Amino acid sequence: MSKTIESVETNPLRILQVGTCPSLSNKSELQYHIGSNEQKELFLRIAKNSGGGLFSHEFVSFTAIHQMLSKIDPEATITSILLNPILRGRSTNTAGFIMAVLLAKGVVVSKGKRSMQKGDPEGFVQAMQALIDAGTDLQVEEPGKAKAKDSKAEPPSAKAKAANTKKTAASSNPA
């Protein structure tokens, strides 16, 4: 398993924050989760997308993202392509969606349509550290796993079954 992707099954994370932000194109609303492991490392993931684009639900290491950003000149223009090396093998939308979260959190700042510059991640890190210190541990439904009742249609009632049977019998008997 990659050091930049965190599996919830092997290393459960405390969810510190659930938030929403627009996608970089402003065509959909994203829901994201920010979590922390026992070593107080930060991770983020996309939980939902109101649009139709597919994405990975796996947590991505903020440390890996921060390290990539630290190698970039502060005045350089960056795009979500910067994240591709740490998201190798994931949906191509994931990088753009993660970048949208980073933009919403001030880790990057907009420099025009779909291009950014490094922002100041310290405010984000301090806010998350305060949530860690406060013992925040939000309970969330795992992304991509619908509730059983939501994913199945209600079984028809006995009355509806009887009415349906009468219709079928009536339509099969010629008048």
C-alpha cells in the first residue's frame, strides 16, 4: 500500500471535520472528510460529489501533499496535475477534487481559472491540530456505502400485489 494513501480498514482515522466546497469547475458540490491517525498525521478524502464524476474515496496524506507543495516556487502556477504522482492509479477526477478542498482550506489560492499558487497551510494545520487536541471524532457513514434501505426498493404491499395480479389476469383474458 502506498504511503500516501491510507486505508480506513487497516488504520482507522478519527474524522476531525466534514465539509463541503465547490469543485474547481463550480459545476458540482463536493463533500470531504479530514481525518487524523494515532500519530496526528492529517488525511483528507472526497466523500461525495453532487455531479456525475467518479473519484476515489480513499484518504490521501496531507503530509505527502504538503511535501509536494514545499518543493514548488511560491510564485509558480500550479494545477491539480501536481497531485498525480501521489494519486497514481486513482480516478483522474480525484486530483482535481482534492485540489478543490485545498483551495477551500487556503492551502492553495486561486490565480485564475483552474490555476493556483501555494497558499499558507499553517492556518489549516493549526485548526486541525486544535480539533485533534480537543478529541474531535465525528461519526460518518463510509463513502460509497449506501444504507440497505436506501439501496433497495420497498417491497410491494400485499394489497398492491393483489391488485397487480388482478390486472395481469384481466389483461391475459380476451374480452
